[in-house]
Amino acid sequence: MPEPMLTYTQPYTVYRHDGDHHGNVKPAALLRYGQQIATIHAEAVGLNDALYAATHTAYVLAKQALRIDRTPRVDEVLTVVTQPERCKRAVNKRITTFYDASGAQVAVLDSRWVLIDTEKRLILRKHPEGFGDNWAPDVPFELPMKMTKVPPENCEPAGTCTATYSRCDMNGHMNNACYVDVLCDALPWEVWDSGEVRDLKIYYHREIPRGEHFTLLRSQTEEKQYYFCGEREGKSAFEASITFA
């Protein structure tokens, strides 16, 4: 197995298809960059598809928090630095920081990953042989993960959504970043014309397989904050909170 690589750095261009009608990067695009650099980093130390297939395992996201200090614009080149932490209580924390051309931090993503047994559908507290100690023993930084929740009966319906072809990834279920696209679509245009996203939190409770439907619920928890819940088969599939500035 390759030597441990505690951090990984890569430039990302904010392409125009990742921008909104103001020319700002879409929040989901930052999550996509974070997922991609995490995958590349893992592959660089031998955590690849062949290992996952041999051990019947897969990494899945449990929750994420995104803080945007200054919204990146289309055509900007961002330097993205990612640093994962070793497994603690079955969770791998990964901090991914986005810097602009001047070196200023513009956003940071705190993602929490768990390794699952794909046959038993169980979270593994001990990683199989071959995974090694590739990550830092401790990454002291983290973002707040708590969100203001609202009971479903106190939320308003925001439509029925489907895990369509464009929303699903190679695992055959809705991609983590596409949840955020759905939430952003469920907000009125005036919200986007009067503010920018500063904080986003999302918990992934149950995967949504391709072709499956879910009901989206929404509630305004503060003047510029919205809570969302996605329900499938009578159970919560995910929860999220978006705060604007």
C-alpha cells in the first residue's frame, strides 16, 4: 500500500455550469468538488474500487456542513485542500478548505464518512485489513453540525421528488450533492435575489435508490434560515438546513 498522505491539494475551476443566475457558485457544486477530491485522495493511498469490491465495503456520507465566507464566482480558480482524520467511533471526519487566488479562505466543508459492509448493510467500527492508517490521527478543526429541526406536522409540503437519472451516481442512488440541488430548487426566487448561502448542514439518514420517490417538507426557522426534511416510505431519508446572509 502507498505511504500515508495526510493532505491532498488540487485546483478547481468554477465552470459556468456550476454557477447560478448571479454568477455565484451553486452550493452543491462545492460539495461535488469536495466529494471528488476525497475520492482522488483515497485512491492515491490505495483505497480504490478494487479494495472496496474485495472487502464488500463502501464509504458513504453520514452528514456534511458547509460554511461559505465569501461566495466564489464563475471562472475563479480555487485551490482546494483536504485533510481526513482516522476513524473515531466508526466515523472518518474530512475537512476540505477552499482558497481563492489571493490565498484567502472562501469556504470550508466538514464531511463525516462511515464505512459500511455492503452485504450486511452495517456500519463497520473496525476497518478491514488493507485499509491501513492513512489519515491524520487528529484534525482539530470542525464545523457545528447541529441544526434547528421542525416536526414534519409543522412543515409545509414542498413537492414530491424522484431519484432520476441525472441525480443518481454510480452507486445507483441519489448523489449527496444532488440533495442540495433539490433543496435550492425548493426555495423561492426572491430568496436567491436577496441573499447568499452562508451555512448549510445536511444529514443523510437513508439512501434513496434510483427511481424512488420522496416527499420534501420545508419550514422557515429564522428570517433567513430554512429547514428541510425528505420522507420516503414514512421515514426520514434526510434533513437539512440552509442559512442565508
